[in-house]
Amino acid sequence: MIDLQEEIFNLKEEKKALILAHYYQTMDIQAVADHVCDSFEMARRAYEAKESLLIICGVRFMAESAKILNPEKTVLLPSPDAGCPMADVITPGDVTGLRELYPDAAVVCYVNSSAAVKAVCDICCTSSSAEKIVRSIPEKRIIFVPDRNLGEYIASKVPDKEIIYFDGCCPVHDVVTENDALSVKRAHPGAKLLIHPECKMEALKHADYIGSTAGMIKEALESPATEFIIGTEIGVIEYLQALAPEKRFYPLKTGFLCVDMKKTMLSDVYNSLETGNYEITLDKDDMNAARKSLERMVGLG
């Protein structure tokens, strides 16, 4: 394992590559990354990257976003079948259909979506920037795609806007119930409950903190509390435990794991650096149109 990591460091320097890894990636991959980020920070880092080669350790929409924001760079996704069920649930036709029904509405697209969907939306957002972006839009009616749970949460925070949801979700977060939240709080009565807004409102209402992956990590590290229930993918607990071994972290739900995020292996990262597999290529028109919505997100975020 250590030898493979050393080879990755050597190849990364030789090929002038930048490795970006999401918090949900395994710890051995996080160890070789230049930056470990949430989806917003990954997009920002990709946008500002000076390196000619970007390795995205995450899922496909993250690699697509990196390519859209820095189209002259070579962007590689080490595990080509690492997708996102939420991104796959919506098509450009779904968005144009909603526009026809609500012609006076602006379309806000969660970054967990394909390049083709981003291309037909007005602005992208992440869970950390969604509220700010919705508030910044002059339109009073907002079509929010594709995550209904995040859309409902933002609607509760911005009541002066009418939010029209698309019925999509993250299947990992969507299964969390109110009973899950209550049960784990009973099991750990002294722990603060931190939840990602991709979960349903019935669970969110019992949280001590609601926020993005990066926001949850910041809260857990800076809070004087010593016990936390983490309401997102298990990788965040591993990350937090490594940074704060003196604190205790519990999963909100058993089996809280994103299979797609765990598809990338350390050997895949090495192979991408060595061989150039697997390069992200996108339709030029989609890429140009999607760049506008992503650049607006980065600028406002």
C-alpha cells in the first residue's frame, strides 16, 4: 500500500497532476490527494487549477464539472463507472418541460447532475451554496432540480420564494427517517446530531446542525462538544476520526455508504496517472452552456 502511494506521488510530480478527492473517498485515496473537498470546493479548485492534468477521485458529475470549468485541461476519472443515481434520474427534457409549465421561473440545478442537464439550467448550486444562490435570484418562483429534499429544506429557509421541486433524491440520504434520528439520539443522548440536507425534513427537524459535508466537518471540529452523530456517508466519520481522535463519532444510520463513491481504488488512481485512463470528454455545446451555470455558482459561492 505504501509503495503504491509513493508511486502515485512520484507520477503526480512527473506529470504535473492535481488530485482532488471527495470526503467520501477511502482514506488511502485521501492520503494521496492534493485537496480533500466537498463538491463545491472541488469545483472551485478545478476552476482555479494551473496543473495540466486533473485527477478526480469522486463520481462522474464531479469530473464533468472539472472539465466544464477548465476545458483546456485533461480530466481523468479513475473509476469510469462511478456514477450518481441522483444525477441519472433527471434529463434535459425534464428541465425544459418544467420551463414550459413555469415560464416565469428561474432554474436552479444542484451540482449533482449531468453536464447536459446543467446546460439547460440558469445556475448551479451545492448544498453549501443553495440558500445563498436562491436568495440572490430576482425571480420569486424557482424550479429546483433534481433533489426534492434539498429543495424542501431551502424552501423552509427562504419562505418568500415559491420552490417547484423535481422528484429526485440521493438514495443514500433519502432512506433516513424520523425514527432513525430519534433512535440514535436516544442511544447517544449527549451527542450533537449533524445532518446533510439531502435527508428528508422529518429527520432534519431533529438536527442540532444542518449543512453540507464541509460544513458538518467544520462544526464537528470546532465545536466544544466531544460526541457527534454524523448524518451523511460513512467516509466523513473516518475523516473526522483521523483529525479528532479525542472525539467520538457515530453514524446516523447503519449501512450509510455510497457504493459509487467507494468504487475508486488506489490502484485505479495509479493506473489513471500511468496510462491516462479514463478521460472525460463532453459535447462542446453542452459544455459551453453548462459552464455559464457553473461559473455563476462559483462566483456567488
